[in-house]
Amino acid sequence: MKLRTKLWLSLVLGAAMSMVLFGFMTVWMGKVANKGYALFELNPLAQSVVETIEDQPNFGIDTIKRTLDLAHEENPSIRWEWLNDQGQSLYDTAGLSPNYTFHDLAQLMQNMPTNYLTEADVHILTPAALNGRSYYLLMSIPSSAMKQGEVYFLIRTLKSLLTLVLPLLLSFSVPFLLALWLFSSFNQRIRKLNTALNQLDVQSDSPNVDLTDTSKDELGQLAQHYNSMAHRIRSQFTDIQQFETRRKLLLSNLSHDLRTPLTTMLGYAEMIRTGNYKDQTELQARAKIILQRSRYMDKLLDQLLDISRSDADDLTLRPANHNLSELVRKLAVEYIMALDGDEVELDVDMPEEDIHLLIDASLMERALRNLLDNAIRYGKDGRYLGIQLTADDPFVNLIVKDRGRGIPVEHQARVFERFYRADSGRKGEGLGIGLAIVKDIVQAHQGDVEMSSTPNVETAFRIKLPRETAV
């Protein structure tokens, strides 16, 4: 989903949710904080009391008293009075029973609903007809018992509704349009940043794409950080290229320094082999020079190894159709001869039908030799070396197993890391690159390598090659 679509959805949903929340909170807070009688509730309440009295089969003062007392119990803050057509109070729940003239009743009602907006009491006069005579129910409600706020919309025609709808739409459209402008501005600035990032190429000779954003907000700061980052990356890439050039020159010099003492050593070794020396003194002198040159070369090799340890092998595959079964058989014969006299059982398990794959045979042989050498070096105590070749529908599996000390659990996740050597388990004289080379070779063949180890029971390395490469 595009950012613009997300912004539109957020804006529309936010407006809808705000309206719903406004309505809900208004109703809820009105019920909680604005307690009391609403003006529109009083007329229906008075009319229901009048209808109750009119429905009584036996009309009399007892009926009036019983009905008004019940209404007073339900609404104790309201004073109920029953008047005849002369203004005489037949019953008053307040116990006062005053007499009213027409002028008195007019005075109570003439200032309505203005009295409702002040602190004055509210009076409701409801007529009734019983036995051919007119009566009146007078309700008196103190201002403290009324709701503290009410809102009414009186609509006679639909045209008058426009006077409410148009201002409401305008009031909502202003923040909506303002937010739309703001979001559009943000979206445009983000697109510029995204375009600049896509065009960033440290290896290109073209200059960096600088962003121009004078705003001081977060997007403006991000644009400034991008400009700084782009220039810094370009500068660092240049430094790395220069360092790589110097490193290659250093390796070339080291190779030359290795060849010089090697030539001297070969000459003196040939002289010793042929006996072309005068006496023992000259022999010892030449042997001493060979020893010195050997130690010098050893130091140079250590330096060379330290420099090249961070480099990964650049594997270039030369795939061809090879008989993987024949490759395994050839290695098995070699290691049978190598293990002769070591009391190590060599177990080779292969299918009868040869398996052909499109592989780089030299690299795959190198990977298998690394696994076999590791198994012999670190698992020789188990007196067992297993080589297994299996094939199913998705994969061809090459498995090398031993029953030696194994690899501790805490080191198993890192055994394929370049130059990683555990402090225990399979620690030896290796440099920690054998298994990393195996992983690189297998992954170059679109395969995978897995390891499982139970110390002193079985340690197995499984190379999984996809059958899709089969020819």
C-alpha cells in the first residue's frame, strides 16, 4: 500500500472515529455529569399521571391523593398539585394546598421557557377532564433538580437543516484540507528522499544526489543526514579502494620476499643432496643458512596469513557432468591407504546405481577432503570413519561421520564461521577455515551443509545438493 493511500485512509478513519467518539463521549458524560430532569421529559411525565387518574373507575379525592403520592415517591423532588377549574388546590403533595387565580397561573407560565434558563423553578400545567369538569395538574420542579445543560434543534423544514449542515461541513473541511496539504507535503519530501536513495551508487563516477530541504523538522534533519551520509560513504569507499590497492601491493611484495629465500634454500639443498661441499664446516654453514631462511619464510607466511584471513575465497564454478559415486570411491580408496595401521574402521555406504550431477569436481573433492581430514584429525579416537552417499527426489546427500569427541553444543552454531575455533571439542592445529570453505563450495552449488554432533556417539556433516542440477 502506498504512503499516500495510507495517509488518506488514516485521515478518513480519523475523522470518522473522532465524530463517533465525540457523540459517544457527549452522551456518556451527559448521563454521568449532567443529571436531573430534561425539559422535554416533564410534559410526558405529567401527562402519564393525568392519564392514570383519568383511567381510575372511581374518581375521587382518594384516587387523586393515592396517584399523586405514588408519583411523588417516584419523583421526590417534584411538587404535585391537583387543581379544579376555579384554581382551588384539591391536593398538594407539599401539604400547602394554596388557591390560584387565573392571573397567578398566568404569572407562573408566562416566563417559560425563560425561567428554565435562570435559577427559577420550572412549572408545568397539564389539563384534565373528568366527569364533564375541567381539572389541572400543576408540577413544580426546583432548578436544582433540572439538567444543567440541554441542546435542542427544532426543524420545521429540510431547508433549515442546511443552516446546521453547512457550518458543520465547513468546520470539518478546514482541518481536513489543512491535514491533506500537510500530508501531501510530507509525501513529496519522502519521495524525493526515496529517489535519492535509489540513485545512490558509491561505485559510480557520477556525483551524489544532494537533497535541498530547508525545513527544520524531522524530515529536514533526515535529508541533511542523508547528504552527510552519502558524502561519507563515498569518501569511505574511496579509502577502502585505496586500502585494497595497498593490500594487494603488500601481498605481491610478500610473495616476492618468499621467492628470494626459497631460491637460496633450493640451491643449498641441492648442493647438500649431491655432496658438493668441501667439508663438514661448509655443510653446517649451508644448513644453518637453510634454517635461517626457513624461519624467515615462516614469519612471512604468518604475516601473509594474518593479512588474508579476512578475505573470502572467490569461488568460480566450472560445472560439468561428473560421476559423484566415482569421486567418492576414489577418495575412499585413498583414505583406506592413509588409515592403514591406524585401527580406524572405514565404512563406505553407496547406492549400486551411479549418481551423476552437474558439479565442479575439483571443488567438491576439496570440500569432501576437508570433511574427511577433520573427521580423522578430531574424531580418530572413535576408531570410525563413515562415508555415505544417498539420493532421493529433491536432494543428493553426502555424509561424513565419526565417533570421536564431537563438538560441544555451545559451539555447534558457529563451526562454519571463517576462522572460528572452539576452545574445546574439535580444537586442533587448523586455522578455522576448513569448514567455512566447505560451506562456500556447497552454497556455490546451490546446496546446503548441515551438522549434528553427539560427543563420543556420532558427529555427522551432511552435504545436500539439489537433484535439479543432475544431468
